[in-house]
Amino acid sequence: MSVTVEQALELIYANTKPKSVKIVAIEDAVGYVLAQNVVATHNLPPYDNSAMDGYAAKVEDSGKRVQVSHTIFAGDDSSEELHASNAIKIMTGARIPMGTHCVVPIEETTPCEGGVTLPDNLVLSKHIRLSGEDIKKDDTILFRGDRLGAHKITLLASQGITHVKVHKKPRVALFASGNELKMHFEQLEDHQLYNTNTPTLLLRAQELGCEVEFIGTAKDSLEDIREYIKIALECDLVITSGGVSVGDADFTKEAFGAFGYDVLFDKVEIKPGKPTTFGKIGETLILNLPGNPLAASLNFELFGQSVIYALSGVKAKFINSINAKMKYDYKLRAGKRTLVPGMFDGEYFEVCERFAPGMVSPLANSNCYIMISEERSLIEADSEVKIIPINFSFASATYKSLVTF
């Protein structure tokens, strides 16, 4: 069944469920997706404290000499109360004494006998960090579907939270098929090629937060491919490359069919990557990518990444784009939705100098791609395009069109 890109993505999201959950320590939680909302258990800061090394003072003592008898350090359990005509030396982070109106930085005061002279026009609450100004008790500080990174884990640590409930990481199985393929650690014959697809897809799946199992490279025979499939079906997602076209030795789809493969689409109206296939065997998702390296990689970025986001339980699961301007005129043949790799410099998108479906170098020299409408035969210089990053993840909680029309 041939589908448009939009129909393919709709089928992916409709048939992909988030993984089940487990509990992890926050030290081990980087890259996981929260399966719960997290509510603050106390204010942050928990008490009013000094934002500077200085003097706790009263506003009515502006411009006066005040007596200073002692110092409060961060961590001191002080119950002092500040009285008029006095100041208390206080260090950054220390609890603000009762009766304090503001904190005066040390460098704004002048030492005098028995204390300091304060500057004129003191301002109420200046240089005081108020209790709860960062986080208030009972605020929801993190939400189900948030992906945990270092700074979100900082929020958990600030509340004394040691463990959180997260979605398990997607388990991805990878194998390629082709008699002509050898792994990079094997001896290559004159009539053979190195398998570049599997290492590429393996590492991209890892970068996207998956646990990845490399099954190997199957020979172009039904029997061999079926053996690889048996092993791979223990995972949540199986990704293959090659063997999905219409050649005499393209056995992948037939081999999967023996296991009750429910094909949701087997062709996409896209260039390159038309034979990309997606379906299910039981609860295991199957993504069959073309064998040509650039076609496989680009279609993984579009469809594979979408499957992985949906499996992960992340709230921002829809691939998003960034508006840019075309650097030069680009001509192409209209009639097919086309993926074009290139480089985005922060303002302009420049099409990769040379690229074809069977090449491996274009994406190494690119940081994004654009998806051009089937109606366009020319993208003029300085016209707006939608670039889709490949060197970092950029996603949204709502679906947005990725097409440059």
C-alpha cells in the first residue's frame, strides 16, 4: 500500500504505544522519559537568604553609621533579630535575620569604628532571595513525557527526590541483508561492499536513547533472513536495510510475512526511499528501510526517529523544523516529495554539493535536510525553507508540517 509522507507518519503514531515503566535512581535517569508528574515538596529557596556577601540592614538606616557585632554564614542556624542602628554581616546563602529590610553588598559600604557606613537610598528587599521565588511547594515542576537531562535532574535533586518513574528505553534490533555486504571488521573481496547502514542506524538509535542489539548481516535467502527475524522479534522495534525493493533477491518482506507481518504501508511517495515499509508482528514494530545508504539514513531520520519518539513516551514526539533561507537557487524535477540533504549555518540552507541514494558521504557533510513539495521544480535563493536537523533532536508536542512548499 503506497502512502503519502503524512499518511505514513499518521500510521506510525496510531500504531506505536509508549513502553512500560520502571523506577530508576535520579543518578541513572539521564535520557529516560518521565512516566509521572513531579510536584515540589517544599519551597526553593526554603527560606529567605542573602544573594550577596554584605550587611543585613534596615531601610531607615540609609546613609547612617551602624554597629556590626557579628557575622552569619551560610548554614548557620541563627535566630538573630536585626534592630535599628545596627547591621549584621552576612554571607551569600545565609538565612536572613528577622527584621532585615535589605542586604547591602560589602563594596557599597564604608568601614568605620565599630561598624560600617551605609549608602543612601537603601531599597526594600534588595539582594534578598525570597523563600519560594524559584519553586513553590506543590508546584508541578516536571511533567509526564519530559525527557530527563542534567538540568531537569537538578530540579529533582533540589526537592530531595531520589527515584522517579520512567518509561523503559525502546529496545531496537538491527540487521541488514545482502550477499554483497561485509561488516567493517571483516575481510572484503573485490565484488563486495562494507555494510555502512547498520553501524549508522545503530549509533543513531543509541543517540536517540534506545537500547540497541546488532543481530548481523543476513544472506539474501529466505531461510537466513527468517533466522535473524526470530532473534530480532524479542525487541520493540526491528530495523532492517535492504531487500525491500522488487529485485529477484529482495526477500525481506517475504521473510517477515512468514511471521504474520501486518504491513501498514509498503511504499511511500517520497524520493529517495519509496520502498520503505512499516508494520507489526504482534507487539513488535518493523521498519524496513532501503539498502542504499543515503536513502536508508534519510528515511530513518524521518520515519525511524518518529517511531522511536512514539515508543519512548516523550511528550514532544513530533519531528519539528526550523525556518531558514535558501542560499542558492535549487532546481529539481517536480512530481515527487523529495528529501534533500545540506548544511544550515544559522540563517541559510545550502544543498549538499553532490548526493545520490547510494552515497555515504552526503550526510557526513550535512547537518540537516529539507523535504520539498512534489509541486516545486525550483527553490529560489532567499526563499523560505524548513530545515529538519539531523545533528540534534528538535521536536514538538504538536504535529507541524515539515514540507517546504
